[in-house]
Amino acid sequence: MKTKNPSKAYKIILSGGGTGGHIYPAIAIADELKSRFPNAEFLFVGAKDRMEMEKVPQAGYKIEGLWISGIQRKLTLKNLAFPLKLMLSLMRSRNIVKTFKPDIAIGTGGFASGPLLNMAASKKVPTLIQEQNSLPGITNKLLGKRVNTICVAYEGLERFFPKHKIVLTGNPIRKDLLDLDHKSIEAKDAFTLKHSKLVVLVLGGSLGARRINELIASKLEFFENQNVQLIWQCGKLYYQDYKQYSDLGHVQVHPFLNTMDMAYSAADIIISRAGASSVSELCVVGKPVIFIPSPNVAEDHQTKNAMAIANKKAAVLIKESDLNSEFEKHFSELISSPKKREELSINIKALALVNATTDIANEVEKLLKTNKAEKE
């Protein structure tokens, strides 16, 4: 269905942010739509003071910020401001929709997508949300009743959304991850790694993961004894605490990895959180993975994401509460068994939905054409 029609000057609004798992899918969708409609005008809407306000302009798109944040699960003074933030964000969203006059509104999750998509739907703007997790968050559950199309990454979400709106597409991934097989030597050279040793890539998400960082710091001697090299993305929040370990011969500590294709290509084993976007990327990458899901996210959805992979013998899942007793055993098994690593690689790659971005853009294009036909 992919077309390229330069004459179409659609106005497309996208909202998603808070974490890289919401931002990068939105950017991937925008890039695909821009390739189809070069004359289209794009506007992102995010939450003020969140990372999308930096990452979206870096990708070449305009962004507007809302004063919005989520409700804290613990009783906190920040929750007292939530009703005011929500009301002001709804008003701001209404003004953005009225001024920009979008032909479609797309949400990929995050605090800002709720007010924006809600207002767009109320103004009869065609709307689409992209649900990345196996267990939807409350924002998308509520939006599901109002939007036109719901693109999902897992089967069985009819429990949460109207069945007739659901399209199984997978999660958008970066195009540079689709062809990694030939980059391994180049990638290891880029990171100045020894080709004779296995490489372990440690990922804690865009902001870092405290418990994973603590684990890695406590196991550095163990890793050295296992004769492996580490590329350790500790996150910007934790870099000052761990950067000194780069002085060790087998460890490289990075606050953030800008060339993820190279990092994935260099890796033989990956240790990662289980955010939806990360899980989808890792399926495409096809390397052996140890998932350590964060228990501190809404409705424990990272554990459910990881279980959906581990239950198909496509990854190792270790809960944070089991790290002290289970990590060394599982890691040693992977290091000592090329057969186990190969089995995990084959199984996780079989779960990849590599055409997700294209399929989502196809659904966007359907809504645009339907809306145009109804207006004529």
C-alpha cells in the first residue's frame, strides 16, 4: 500500500513521550509518513521537561510542550497538582488542535498523549493510537473507546480494546536495526573490543536502571573471570557513579549510546530492561537476551512483556528479587553453551514483526483517505 504523493500536504500531529520507548516509535512513524508525503506538515506534542523536548527537535521535527505528568502510585504532594495540570493540558491541547488543524492525530503513549488525543477525537479528527505493551496503560485504555484505530504489538488485547478497532502491527523500530549481520567486525572495531572475547551489552533504558547498575557493579570480577567484555549503558542519571569502571580493561561505561545499531552488532549477549520498544527491537536484533524487567512501572507491564518472550523459550527472564540467587547461574549457562545462545537467537528472531512501521503508516493512510472521502 506504500505510496509517495508529494502533492498531499497533510497536517499530522503526533504525541508520545516521557521515555525513549514512546518517543522513538513516534519518530519512526513520522519518518515513514514523511517519506510518503514529503509536503506534509508535522507537529509533535509532548510533556514539558521530558526527554522528548530534546529528542524530537534533534530528529528534525517541531514540538509543543504540555504541563502534564502522571499520577504517582504513592501518596505524594505531586498528585495534588494533577487535576490542575490535566485541566490546563486539555485546554492547551484544544488550542493546539484548533490552531494546527490536523488531518490526523497519532498517539504512542506517555503523559501528553491522553489530553491531545482526547481533544482531537472530540473535534472529529481521525485518531490512531499505538499500544506497545502486552498490558495497556490506563491512558490508552481510556483512549481506546474514542479513537478510530488501535495498532498493537501483542495478540489478545481484545480484553482491553474494541476488537473491530485492533490491528496487529508490532512496535516501530529504527530502520538501521534491520540489517546488522554484516556489521559485527566493524562494530567491535568501533568500540575497540577484542574479537576473541564475547561481548555483553548492558541496557537499562534511556534514563538508566538503578538495580541493573548495582548488579553490574557488583559482578565486575565475575565478568572478568568469565572472560567477557562489557559495553555498559548506565544512563545519564548514573554516569558519575560508575564512569570510573571504564578504567578496567574489560569494561566500557557509557551514559547513553547514540549508535545503537553498532552496539547491538558488537554484542554477543544482551542484558536489558523489558520496555515494549526494547523488547521489539531485541526481537529484530536476534541476540541472546537476559531480561531484568523493572517492577516499578504501571501494572508491572515489563514483567508481562518479558514473560511473553521467555514463555516461548526466546529469552531468559530474571526478576529483580531473584538476581542475587539466579543471575550468575543463568549467565554462566549462556557463556558456556553456544547451543543455548543459538537457540535463544533463533527463537527470539522468529517473534520479530519487522514491518511494523510500514503497517502502522498504512493504517494512518487508510484513515486519511477515509476522512477525505467523507468530506467530499
